[in-house]
Amino acid sequence: MNFPRVTIQIVIWNSLKFLPDCLTSIFSQTYRDFQVLVIDNESQDGAVKFLKANYPEVTVFQNNKNLGFAKAHNQGIKLLNSPYILVCNPDIILESDWLEIIMNKADAPASTQPRFAARRGGEPVNEQFGALGGKVLKMKIINKEINDIEKLNIIDSCGLKIFKSHRVVELGAGKASDKFINEQEVFGHSGALVLYNRRALEDCLVKTQDHPQGEYFDEDFFCYKEDVDLAWRLQLNGWKSLLIPEATAYHIRTMSGSERKGIRKIMENKKNQSNFAKYYSYRNHFFVILKNEFSANLIKYLPQILWYELKKFIYILIFEWSNLRAVGSLFHLMPKMLRKRKLILNRAKVNFNYIRKWIN
């Protein structure tokens, strides 16, 4: 069976209010060799009924419970066999040429693609890009009753950035839209909108006794940070990620991101999170580091990591002690994460110095 070149994959959970704008932007794309797959995590807002009535060309896969972002996207990746998978949040709106710009670069011969890694102290294992993304700008709802939105000239994400504390943030978040105007290699991309090369995903597949079919996104994460985890594995396996700023999209983000350092800003952002988000974000941050970082880098950056984590922990003890249950879950899943760490690092195709180039 011949599949379209791209599967645009959207996981929804009570996301009806976002779907009309998102799907209108998708079906307005100048690049047409795609199919749309929606994985529904037991929505109760009529989203599936809306899709079947208005978008019969969309394939809908329904789960009988909320399986989370990671497992639902894994279902979709295994269900349809397109060479490229565009992971797209329902609260995204694409400019009409977004997919054309991205696919022109994705399909370019490897010999014509820029060799950014050569300037970073080592050649990549693979010449093709494992992940590609554009400049994502912020968008906000200005009238909830009619779902009226306003597009902002403020960056939501231009990729992922790692600090020495191993805190990972959205690159460029909060900056003016005229920043980051040149193509550049980045550590990875936000899971809100990213095009993956299927060959890269298969190369990063982690098979364990609990998941013999393998995981692309780590299903133990459920949601939050699974995009960072996958970005790290792509880097470990030598697959580059490219930012193409000319490709523009807009995102309604419920959790504000910023590159600004400091525990005060971090906690300001945490106040806008639900307890659900705080729990998974806090826990999964540790899992990302535990699974993917080389021991040599953990030792080198241990003072910065410990200082950052100590400040967060003190804040939780004082203001969010109910989220200490994340610590219990952390220790419960630790043995499983250590087994995954062994599998991931044993087959890594780059060394600790290559990853260290990305740490700011």
C-alpha cells in the first residue's frame, strides 16, 4: 500500500474548541501529499462526532480511555506507515506554506543539506535530518464564547535549549518574532509541532520486556517532557534537528515558557500549571536526565544540577507539598528507567562531548 508522504497526527482530549481552526489551516496547505490521523483519548466534548460530520477524509482512531500524549502518538506512528510524521497539537494553526517549506528541506538530497554539525566539533552519523520544525509564535484566545483568537508577534518556540542545570526550555520563548531568522541546527523541537523522519524514529525505538513492540515516545511519561526525551535520543543516535524559521505557525500555550533564567521566573510559570501538569513535568524532568545523559556530563554539571533541583524542591516543600507524590513515583519507576538508560546509552552513536556542545 502506498501511503502519502506525510501523516499529520493529532492527539485530542476534549479539544473540540481548537479543531476547526487547526484543521482549516491543515487543509489549506499548499503541499498536498499528506493524510490526517486524529487519535482520540476518550473525548467527551463531541470532538469525534464533529470530525465524522465535517471531515470524513480524516482518519479517527478512538481509545476507550485517556492513554496520554505519548502512547496515543505511538499508536498513530505504528498505524500508518508514511515516511514522515508531523506531530501537531490541536491548538496549532499553520500558515498555508508551512508544510511545503518543511518538506522542501526534508526531501532535499543529503549532499545539499547544510553541515551544521561540522562546526559543532564532530560530524553527525546521519546526513538527513531526524526532526524538522519552524518558528512557532504565540496565539491567545481573546473571546472564549466565540473562540476568537489573536496571533502575536512573540515567539513560543524555535526548538529546545539546555542549560547547565539541565533545565530544558523553549528556544527563543518570549522574544520578538524577528529573532532567529536563519536556518540552524537545534537540539530538538517542541512536541507541539514537529516533523519526524520515520527512519530516525525507528532508529530510536526502545524495546523492553514491558514494551516488546517498542516505544518512540516513552509511554511511562504519559505526558510532558516526552518530546525532550525523544529529542535527546535522536541526538544520541546521530540524527540532527533543523529549525527553518521561514515556516511559521501559531500556538495557544496554557503554560507560559521563557528563556529567562532564575528560580523566581520558573515558579511564576509553575503557578499557571495545573497540579496534573506540575506532577508529570517535575517527575519526567528527572527521567529525561536519568535515561539519556552520559555519566561524564552528570559529574561535570552536578553542582548546577543540584542547586537548581534544591531550589525547586524547597519551593515544593513550602508551597506545593501535595506534589511530593511525584517523588514517590520517581523512585517507583527508577529501576525501569535505569534499564532503559542502559539500552539507550549502549547503542549511542555519539559521545558525551557531542552532547556537551548543546549545554549552555
